Amino acid sequence: MVGAPRLHPDLATGIIRPDFAVENIGQLLTLDHGDTVGVSGPLRGADLDRSETVADGMLVCAAGRIVATGSRPGLLAAMAQAGVDQSGMGRQDVGGAAVIPAFVDPHTHLVFGRTRQDEYERRIRGESYLEIAAAGGGIMASVGDLRKRSEDELVAAGTTRMREMMAHGTATVEIKSGYGLEPAAELKILRAAGRIASNTGVRLVRTCLAAHEIPPEYRDRREDYLSLICDTILPEVAGAGLAERADVFCEPSVFNLDESRRILVRARELGMALTVHADELEPFGGAALAASLGAGSADHLIMIDPSGITALAASGTVAVLLPGTVFSLGLRTYAPARDMIAAGCAVALATDFNPGSCPILSMPLVMSIACTQMRMTPAESLAAATLNAAWALGLQNETGSLTPGKSADFVVLDGDDYRLVPYHAGHNPAAAVFLRGRRI
């Protein structure tokens, strides 16, 4: 039953005592749906659109964890009946505001040097992304700039960006390398990401994307760069514990299917989880490759074909859609979210925040674009930006829903209805953001 009390078993036994309760919640969305930590899979199909809300909700936290949720009258009665000591429990009245899980952003390129507003203007004047890249812009422009910057510069700029991202409700973020394309610079990016997380407290997942592009110095020695990735960069990253995942830009103009498989298999041998930039520019089989290798996610998917959709739907690989990139590039074709949801794919959302193709760091804005341009419902967009995004990163037991036992990561909105998040495009709806039970 919606709003029925949910208590962590250690709360009732007295092993843990409640620290504080958030109450007078006008609309509480737990995205729990009665599941427990360790649920069997991400939300799919009709379950993605289950907008079950609890009126007069209450959320109880202890030691940075969710320990109880439910409708306030029933939850207080259940806690009293269980003999829970509430004498030291603080109370935070949110005045009827809605409360939702904090956002999980599973695809960003947050560590970079200069911005690329020059390319933004060039696109508006008619140049395509590929034309700009061929002229020395795009990824390689960021690579050339980043290689010259110190780690401290990258940390300072990235910390500012991360704080803005968190202010919009994001508590968990993935950061990729890929603007180094040489061992020293790739490791520098991943170290900087770790320091940014230390500065801000954000929950971080790092991904090695040395296979983002072939650098100019290896254009005539393609095999040498593949060997550098597999034999040097990935082992050094794994050995230093600098990334949990590996990624590859799988496209005909970047890394083909055989090359992508080689890189991903090597990363898996080194203990890394996998993800793939797949089927962004044309239908190429990247999504099917990701599914066949058991990757956590396949990302972009603008040009995915029916066989790719079928492969993802039959797998545990999450389809991470990045509508902010299409929007920022001024394109018209978005990933076929409705077809993917209908087929049973597990769909998530991410910002793809980067200096070139998507300078958007707000998950609420991405949700809005997903709703208006990909026809996702507000409930689908919220689940895709929280619980399913956590599944994409392998963090489903830690965050993504307000389930007793999970981290107390939640957002108090500045309105009383979660649908206001995508409705107010461009507005920051986060009145307060909590990570591990602490306001950030």
C-alpha cells in the first residue's frame, strides 16, 4: 500500500537510533515501490511510469542512512509500536514541499580546461560537429588544452562546476577521462576527479575513456595507440585504483566494433566495469556489443536500430540517454525513448556535461528536455534520473531511491509537486540537497 510504513529492521531492535526526521512532506516519492536493497533489476516498461506519491510523508534518517519512510501518522504509530526511541530525534519541517531521491548523473566529462563557446557559435552559423572536429575543434581541441594544464587548475575549475551541479540536486556523478589520450594526462584527469570529490563530498564513479579518439600523433599508427590503451593506460589506471569503469567511443569514425571489443575485454580482465558510447552518429552495433559484454550501460543511442533495442531489452545493460547533447548541438533526432521503453529497455538519463557538445550540468533541465523532446513522462524522467541511473553505475544498493538501508540522498524541492521539476525548464527546483544525511 502506498504510504505504508517501511522501517529498517535495526531500527525496531534498537541497534540504530533515529537522528532526524523530515516531516510535513507534501509529496514524498521514494521510488521504492516496496522493494528492498538488492532488488532484482532497474525499472522497465510500465514500472518506469509508476508515480506513486505519499501525502503527508515522513522520512527518518540515522547515521547517514534512510531508516524509515511512510505517511507521517502511520509511520509515527509504527515506530511507537516497535518501541523506537524517538527522544533524541531531530525534526525538520519542510512546509509541504515535495521530496524526491537525489539525482544520479551517470555520464559526464566534467574535468576539462577551457570552454568551447567558439564552436557553439560556429554550429549556429552552420558548421556541423564533424566539420568542426575535422578542422581541429571538438575533442582534440580539449585534448590540446588539457595536456598543458596543471592538475591543480583542473581541480579548481572542476570543483566549481561540481558545486553548481550538486546545487541542482545531483549527489552522485560519474566522471570520465578522455581529454588526455596519453598516459600522464589520462591519469591526471582521474586524479583530479578524485580530488574534486574530496572537495565537494559528491559520490563519485570514475571511468577511463582513453578510447575517446585517436590522438594526432597516432593517426598513422593506429595499432600502436590501441596497444598503448590496452598495455599501458588501462593497467596503470587499474593498478592505481583511479577508475572503476572503462568506456570506448564505438563508432565507424572512431573505434570500430573489433577495436572496441578488444579494449573492453582488456578492461574487464583488469577488473573494471564497462560502458560504451554507442550508436550515437549512426547505427553501428555498439549497443548490442555492450549488451553482449554485460556492460553496465550503453550511452547516447541516438541512432540505435531495432536490433540494438532488442539486445538491450533482453540484457541487464542500462540505456543511458543524453537529450541535452542533441539539444545543445541543435539537432532534431533524439534517441527513440518511447520505442525503447515499450520494448522493455531499462532507460536512464544523464547530462553528458562537457565543454563542446553539451555544456548542461543540470539534471532537472535534462529531465525537461527528455519530457518535451522524447515524450517521456515526468515520472519516467525522474526514475531515469535516479534509480535507473544508479543501476547504470552499479550503485543500486546504495542510492537512487529512498529505501530503508540506502544512503540518505534526497532533494527537498521548492514546490509541492515533483512534476514541477521538468515543467519549470531552466529553473533550479532544489531548495535543499542532502547527501549521506547531511545538507550540502
